[in-house]
Amino acid sequence: MCEGVCECHLYEFAGIPCAHILKVVSKLDVYEIPKCFINERWLKRANRFRRVDKEGSLCQEQVDAMNLSYLCQEATKWVCVASQTLVSYKVSLDGLRELGTKVS
């Protein structure tokens, strides 16, 4: 029920259930968005538990998590584009391997 997989990939990219997912949920006679589809960052109280250090800066682990999240979103977006053709797939795979050697 809470996989949220659709060809438009909106849920994977932005964490927002798309109209396709919501239509399936309504067809299952569920008229309230399941909690598993509600992302904490979109709630009013999202900043309530933000951890900061004494100077009011974000904690390093939070910065690391935000960096990881952003990189994953960007990578997923481009991988979906690259998978459309064999040429773009090969170019992207070579680029990812080159990037891997640069960052490791």
C-alpha cells in the first residue's frame, strides 16, 4: 500500500504522492492519505525538532543528511533521463564511474 511507485516518479523525486497514486488509493476505498505517504518535512511542525548547536547552526549530521538527500534526488532525476536510450545509458554509466573515481 505504501510503495508509491508510479511511472511519473513524482513520489520518488519530491516525496509528494501524485494524482495516479491518490487515484489508486481512492479506488481501494481509502479516503485519507495514508501516513506512510506524509513526509515530515511538509508538516507545520517540521522545524520543531531541528537540532542546532550552541551558535544556532545546523548539526553536521543534519547537514550530511541534507546533502545526501539532495544528491540522491539529483542522481535519480538524471538516471531516469539517462535510462531512456542505450547511448545516454552508456554515457551516464561512464560518467558515474569517472565520478566515482574522482570522489573516492
